[in-house]
Amino acid sequence: MRINPNFDSHIPIGSFSSVGEGETANVAVATGGIIYDAFHFEYPKSAVVGSEFDASHMHLRISLNTEDIVDVPVADLISREAYHANAEQDGYFTLSFRDIMAKTFEGDHITGLVTMPDDNLSIEVDIVGTGAGATVTLKGFADTRPTPTIGNTNRQIPRVLVPKLRILPVNSEAGDREVDTMARGPVYKRVFIKADDIERFVVETSEGPNSVKMWDLSKARNEYLQKRHGKVPQAGMFVFDPIVDGYGRLKVLNTAGLSGLVFRSTKTAQGSMNYLIESVWPQKAA
């Protein structure tokens, strides 16, 4: 009997080693024939006098064949989930590749992490000490699907896209700040911009000599549109979300073929910004 390719399995990912304050917990994850849609982590906590361990003390990295495709503070993951109005529970955090609110089959499945038989996939969690000797434990489980095969053979389809979630630090002065160093080639799903005082955000693209303003919204208008589609704007964060209505495959910012890409933010004060970039990259040829 063939496995339903749309059936979601929920499975443990194995045991972490080196779990403790000041350590980097790590685990190797099974690959080949598996699509990972999300990783969930449990960190049962021990209350310590004067301090308590929480998600702000952790940083997550996921490495695929030596490349860090995810490199992000866990606190940012929690803000990302909160923006999507996904329920939070103390002692858990989630890294999701798949858009569970997508309104099309393709959009729902476009960003799962497809693994190949010879992949090396590992997860690391930096655990920063609280100085109070908290007892830390860490466990994980995953939402998975089987990888489709080619015709009646047992050969799995090749990986076409690789989802990534990484931080780009940006130094900024008051007024307009242009960022024109964003990579061209990937598909940008969302950019979470961590700054308290962004008043306006503009995206311009170029193909040859022609420049087009694709996006121009004030913070107030942006948050109004997000609320209309069930999102929850977060304090200290501006979210560029071209797929806010859920039509992921149709409305992403596809940069393939662009000669120019500029993100321009207007800030009221000098200070740093962090871009938390949610993107999908074409698989490099072997």
C-alpha cells in the first residue's frame, strides 16, 4: 500500500548531546525520503532563585551539508510565530518551514525542507548561561512528510528549493537607509525588520534600466493590512510580508533575473537594524 504523500507524521528527532548552560546542544537528523515541515523543541525549565531559564537564552542553527540554512535567536522565532497568531506555550518553541496558513496546495508545500539520502542535516542550540545554575533539558520532534518518488520507481524526486532563515545586521542612521546588497536569485517570502522606529518601508526592483517601486507602506498602513489577514504585529518590528493573504506561490518576491533590488526604510533615530530574512533558494547543481 502506498503512503499518502500528504499525511503529516510527527516523530522524535533523536537525543541532543551536550545539553547544559554554556553548551551547544546538538543532534544529527535522519535524511533521505523525508520532508521536514517544522521542528518543535521542548525545554522543560527548573526555576532558580532570582532567575529562570527561558527562550531568550538560546540560539538555533540548522546545518544542511555544512551550510547554516537557519541561524537565528530563539526569541526571534517566538516573535515570528506570534506574528502568525500561532499559539505559544511556555517551554516550547518552533521553527516552521511550511506555511500552514497557505491557501493553495502548492503554497502549503513549497517550502518544506526536502532531504536527500546523502545529506548531512544537523541541529545546534546554543544555550547561554543565566549565571544561576538552571537545570536545562532539551528535546525535539518534527512534522514530516514522505518525499514523492518518480513514477513507479523508488527514486525520490530531487530537491529543487532550499528554505532559509537568517539574520542580516544593518547599520542605520536617522532618515532613509537603503540596502542594495540583498542577494538576487532567491525567492523572498518575508523580512522581519527588528527596529523600534521604522516609519515607512519601500521595495524597488530593476530589470535592466527600468526601476519599479513594488512596495511603499507606512508602518500604520502595513499593520492595518496585516490585521485584516489575521496577523498580529509585534512591538519593535516591521514585517515586509508580500504573502500576507496566504497566496504564497503567487505573491512572493521572486528576484531571479533582477538587475537591482533595493530595500529602503525610513527611521526616526540612529541605530542598528536586524533583517530576519525568510527566503527560498534554488538548489545548486552538484
